[in-house]
Amino acid sequence: MASVLKSKSQTSQVGPSGLAGFNLDDFASNSRQLIVQAQQEAARVIAQAETKATEIAEKAAVEGRAKGIAEGKKTIEDEIAKRVAGEVQRRLQVLEKTSQQLTQQTSEWLEQYASTMTQTAIQVAEKVILTRLESEPEVVVRWTEQALRHARSARSLVVAVHPETLVKLGEPLEALLRSAGVPDDTRLEPDESLEPFGVVVRQLGGSIDSQLSSQLESLARQLLPTTEKGEES
């Protein structure tokens, strides 16, 4: 059995929809409130999204700038390092070239110094020996004896001396030629082309030059630097 619901104060009326107690005006009002609330919520969400998007954009911009600055700084540092390395390499090459030039100049200077000192020493030695020959002409006899020792295998020898030397030392030289070990066919001859106090022992196929100048030249060849010897030869 159907019954009709009544409110505490009065009996409920049947609305246009045919449903007892259902008020379309209240429903419409509630719907509008819900729509307003939904619009407000949507606006709030959109505002939050926009705020978040702005923050993200700003953060991205900051990070982008930071990254750009970092990349720019690295690029600058790389360029500076590259230029510094290039400059260092260039200066090292200059230093190496300068060092080589200094080494070469030092070597040349030392060679010149050695040559000058050798020539000076030889000049001094020449003066000393000439002075001694003036006071001790018998030195020529010893030179002749040494030359004869190198020519003992020869069958015939000619001992050539300057005429002045022959006048001063004729007798001791003759005595030397008569000594043991000297070939029988050995004779003493004057030679004006020789220097005073000079002696040359001639044999078949060559000669032994014991003049002072020749002895000093031989000494110079032994003392001078190798490069200078090569140039002279």
C-alpha cells in the first residue's frame, strides 16, 4: 500500500517532476554553486600551474644561464690554455735554437781559443829554442842523431845542413856519421835552402826533416783542434 511522506510541519507536495519532496529550484541552486566552485577550483589549479610553469621557466633560465656561463668559461679557459701552450712551445723552440747557437758559438770560441793558445805557445817555444840554439848549437847534433835512427835501414844517406851550421858543427857531425849503425855511404852536405841550425836527412824515396820549423809544424798538428787539422789538410 502506497504511502505519502510528510514533513514534520506539513505534508510534502508533489513537484512538477512527479517526485514527492524534490525541488528543482534547490537543485539548480546547488548546481550553480558546484559550477562556481568548480570554476574557482579550476582557476586555482590554472593559477598554480601558471605559477609552477613560471618557476620552472625561471629555473630553466637560471640553469641555462649558469650552464651557458660554465660552457663559456670552459671555452675561454680552453682557448687560454691553447694559447699559453702555443706560446710556451714557441718560446721553447726559441730557447732551444738559442741554446744550440750558444753551444755552437761556445764550441767555435773554444776552438779559436785553443788555436790561439797553441799558436802562441809554439811561437814562444820557437823563441826559446832559437835562443838555446844560439848558446847550445850542439842541439843540432842530437837532432841529426835522432833522424839517423829513423833511417838506419837505408844504404845511402845525405845529411844536409845549412853552411853556417856546417862551419860551427862540422867536426861533431862528421864524428856522428862515422859512429856505429850509420850506413857507410853517408855524407855531409851544405844546403843554403835550409834554415840555420836546420838538418835534413835524405834517403832514397824520402827524407827526414828535422828543421825547427818542421818540428814546430808537426807539434801544431798534434795540438790544434781536429776540425782545424781537417781544414789545413
